[in-house]
Amino acid sequence: MGEVTLHDISKRFTLRIDGAVHAVQALNRVSFTVNDGEIVALIGPSGCGKTTALRIAMGLEIASGGKVTVDGREVSGCGHDRGMVFQFAELLPWLTALQNVMFGLEMKGMRGAELRATATRYLELVGLADSLNRRPHQLSGGMKQRVGIARALAIDPKVLLMDEPFGALDAQTRETMQAELLELHARTKKTILFVTHDLDEAVLIADRIVVMKHGIVQEIMTVPLKRPRPDLGKVRGTPEFADTRYRVWKALHEPTGTVH
Amino acid sequence: MVDIVDPASARAQTSDEAAKTRRPVPSWVITIGSLIVLLGAWEIFGRDINPVFGSYPSAIAEAGWQLARTGKLWAALLDSLRPFLLGYALAIVIGVPIGLVTGRFRSVEAAIGIYITAGYAMPLVALVPLLVLWLGLGFAVKVAVIFLMAVFPICINTWLGVTAVPKTLIEVGKSFVAPDSVILRRIILPATLPYIMAGIRLAVGRAVVAMVIAEFFTSISGLGAVIITSANNFDTATMFVPIVILMVMAIGLNYLIGAVERWVAPWQAEIAGRDE
């Protein structure tokens, strides 16, 4: 099982600009569920609170109100039941790819021969069997993010939380990574919550799309594309893709608050 | 990938590369050249100066040879080096952890940050007589003075280094539920290493100065004593011998620390970009 739910999550903080205190409502009663084995994309313009919502789900930020549950149990702070993939991979630069994956496993308490074997297995899973001993600066952007994904997957979390993981990659690498992520998902059946600002990416990858604007959930849409989706190029040519993409685009361009 | 390469264009490319990658002058050649120019000028113009008011390289070398032959130099060097190494090592062992916790914990920073900042600016020379009263004229006071001069730059650099660690790297530790002690040891310490090493380098110079100051006040032994005695005898050439030795020693230590840095933080040299 692996199901994560945000219940009425709110986040307020205060900003001091030129001596005047402004109260900012970053999230306003945000609620949605990512079901077991499902991929949900969280999409919205910059500043809409999508990353904040993800960070609250991870436990890196504390909500002003509401709660996060994983498999029905309320969580506070970070936990091994959730694995985080950061926007810029955020590998530790002094460790090799293998050691970076081992770091996460060690924090879960794994030791000895099992530790190395598990880390190696997950790096093989993301196609980095030949680069185990490279340091981050010897890896390309795509390879770094593969290590980041392996590091999060290796601790076998119930839910994978990804914060614009392909946002910093060039268009071609991004397409490759999207296909690889779907393949990984088909093999591991992980529950994934995925933040993106890329319309195509959201439609190609997700089962459902949560559209956020100004800190509220504008709309939750189901993507009518079947799994598996082995050829994303072909998926792009389908009327379902074009239709869903248009619906998401429209939701993003509608004035806030009008939900159909 | 394209595997077919037009041979003509390949040749053109290699000759082009040869022009671009013409071997630059090695750094050590530049350094030696600079030394020859400086020492040569000193040798030529230094001879015109009254030997009481100044000296020149060959006279200093001659005086150094005399000091070495009689064994006075080695005894003095040993007397100076022992407290130097102990005081300097203590400054590293104590300064780095204090800097780490000061940078990491807001409450510690609020409690002791002011003392570190003030301690760095402390006019230590003025306090040496007091230290002599407390610790006597021997080994202990030298160690104390060297320690006090060296510990603050190490501490401040470490502290600043910790505050410069990217927040996201710490969040990596948090998201994998690493305890605070692990985050400090396995994320913050390695991320801060370049700053720590810079502080340790800065401290070399201060520790050398501190050593001489301590010996001036106690004035019984060591290279500082050689400086004082020969200065009192108007033997300027001999006075320069320990000064030159100390400066050379500082350069040697600097290189040594650089080598240690490349050993403990090899990724740093690979990441850092520096122009030729």
C-alpha cells in the first residue's frame, strides 16, 4: 500500500516589505489524495504553492493547518515512508553515485553487504551500472537526476515525491527521463506525487492532474490515457492527449475560483 | 553518434588544438623567476646599505651557515617548533568544532558568537605580559599565545562556512531522517571543508607571528631569542636568519595544508574553476 492524502492543508507566512508586514496565504485548504500506485501531477504557475504543498507532504515544511496522512496514518516531519526527489537532484558532491544512494539507505539503518548490494541494484535499475563510482560533477544533468531517483527509490518508500525533477534538464533529456520514469513506475508500482509546470509532462505521465492557482486547488482532472504508455511520441499524437492538454491549459487560464 | 570523420577536417582540427593547447609556462618556473628577480635585486642594492641598517641574501646565508654549524640554530628551531605545533594543533582541534556548532545552532551563535568576533580582534600583544604572569615564562605561555592567535581565524572561517552550506543539502539529510549529529558530521562538515582549510591556512601566518611575540616577551629561547640577541648586538645579518626561516616555514606549511586539502577534499579542486 502507498496512499498519501493532504487534508485541508493551509500555509500562512508573513513577509516584511519596507517595514510593512504582509500576511501571505500560500496554501488555502488544499485537499487531494494520491491513490496506491497512482501518479498524480501537481501543476500550476510559479508561486501557486505547488512546491510548498509537496514540501509539506514530505515534512520539510510545517503546515499552518490541516494534516497529511500516509495510508491513513497522520505523519509529522520526514519519514522513510516518503522518498523525496529534489529539483536539482541535490547529490552530496563529495560522495560517489553509489555512496549517495548508500547514504539514504544508511539513514534507514541498513548496514554491511546488503547496503552496497541494494544501492548497486537501484543504480542499475536507473541505468547507471557503469557510473557507480563517479562523483556528481562527473555526471550529466540527466544522470544526476537518475541518481536522485535511485536514492529515493532505494529506501523503498510508500510514496515518491518529486519536485520538478526534470525542470532543469534540456528538452531531449527530459523526454528520455519521462519515458524512463513511466518504465520505473510500471516495474515498481510506486505511488508518485509529481510537481511540474510543464503541461505536456503532466498529461504524458500522470493518471490525474491537480491544477493549483493562488494556493487553492482549482480542479482535479483524470487523464483518459491508458497504461502502459511505452511510446510517448505516439501518445502525443492521440486526440485524448490533445484534449486533456487543452482542458488543463483552460483550467490554468480561467479566473481563480470558477470550478466547473 | 557520428563515427565518420572527414580526414582533412580532422587534421585541421588537431593542428588547431595544438595551437590552442600550447603548454603554458609551469607555475613553479614563474615562482622561481620571481624569486631570482627579487633576491638578485636585494643582493645588488642591499650591499650599498650600512650592515647595521640592513643586510643582503649572501650575508644572511653566511650568518645562517655560522648559526647552523654551531648548532645554535637547530636548538632554537626546536625550542620554537614544539610550542608552535602544539598551539597550532590545539587551535585546529578546538576551533573547528566550536565554529561548526556556532554556525549550526542559532542559540550557540547568540551565546558565544560575540566572543569569537571580539577574540579575533583582541590585541593579544598587550595581553602577553598578563599571560606571562599566569603561566610563567616557559613552554606553556608560548603554547597559549600561539593558540589564542590561531584559534579565532579557524573558528570564524568554520562558522562562516557553515552558514554558507546550501539549505537544500541539509534538507537531503532531513528528508532521509538523518539525526542532527549525522547532518553535522556527514553533510555540514564536508560542505564546510574548503572554508575550514582556508581558516587553517590563515592561521599559519598568525601562529608564526604569535610564536615570535611570545619569544620576545619570554626571550629565553627559540628563534625569537636569536632575533633579539642579534638585534641587540647590531648583527643584522644574523637577525635576518630566523626571520627568513620563519617565512620559508610558513610557505612550506601552506603547501603542506594545500596538499592535505586536496587529499581530504579532492572534489573541491575538481569543481573549482580557475583561469590560467
